Amino acid sequence: MATPNRHTSEAPVQTALAHYLPLEKNYTDAMKLFARFRQAQGFRKYLQRRAAFVVPMVALFVLISVACTAATVIFLADRHALLALPGMLLAPFVLVGSLFVEAFVFFSWLEGRALTQALGRRSTRDFDFGQMPQNVPWVLGVLFLVLPLFIMASVSFTAAFVLILLVVGNVVAIAKFDR
């Protein structure tokens, strides 16, 4: 009696996961961004000069990640007692995933702004948001940030609204005052 080849049945699933959830590419992009931060003195100085903007944003990212994690656990536990355990098991993934997405997109955006300023391209507009980062991890962003933010809004709309408003306010302040 022949046994089915497990590798042929797993290959399409693994291929689909690798295509729609490119973890290796996102990890590689993040490591390249970190290496550029360590090696590029201009980018490091740019961030140091803007510590008044960067430090509160990082603290806000941690707060959002913790709030999204707590809201996910509360949301699942409120649905049924048996969903509390999967919620607790998901908690570290939501925490790390949301923090990764927030920090990666933010620092990629700041890197683009630093390059623009280093090349001497000044904007005449009041609010210069610059360009959107090229390598945004969209699937991870939806899974670990957008979905948990919707869950947080269903648990506490006010908390979700205030946190989103704070992020938008900080981004607008950076766009306005970072010249």
C-alpha cells in the first residue's frame, strides 16, 4: 500500500503562505533598515535631532501594541470562555507583530524624509508628508494592526479613537515642523 507523499500536499499551502505572508522578505527589509541606521551616520543624526518627535511616537507605538493585545484577549474572552486561551496564546504575536509593523513603517518613512532632506530637496508646502515607504508589509499590517485596531474599537471605541488621533497628530506635527 502506497502512502501519499506529504510534501506534495504541503507545497501548495507553503507556497501560498510564502506568497501572501512574506515573513522572510519583511524580516530582511527590517534588518536592512536597522543596518542602514547603524551604518549611516546621517540617518542616525537625523533621528537624534528629532528625538522630540521620535521618542513619543515609539512610546505611543508600545501603548497601541499593548492596547491592541489586551483588546484582542478581552474580545475573545467575552465571546466565550473557551476563547480566552487562544486569545492569550495570540497575545505575544499581536504585541510583537503590531509593534514591528508600526516601527518599521514609521522608521522607513523617516528614512525617506532624511534622504530627501540630505539631498537638499525642500518642500514649499506647509505640510510635507513626503513619500510613502516602498516596502510596507501590507499583509502583516492588516493582520497585526488594522484587525486588532478594529477589535479595540469594538471593545472601547474611545480608546481606539484617541490612540489613532494621537498617531495622526504626531505624524502631522512631524510633517509640519520637521524642516
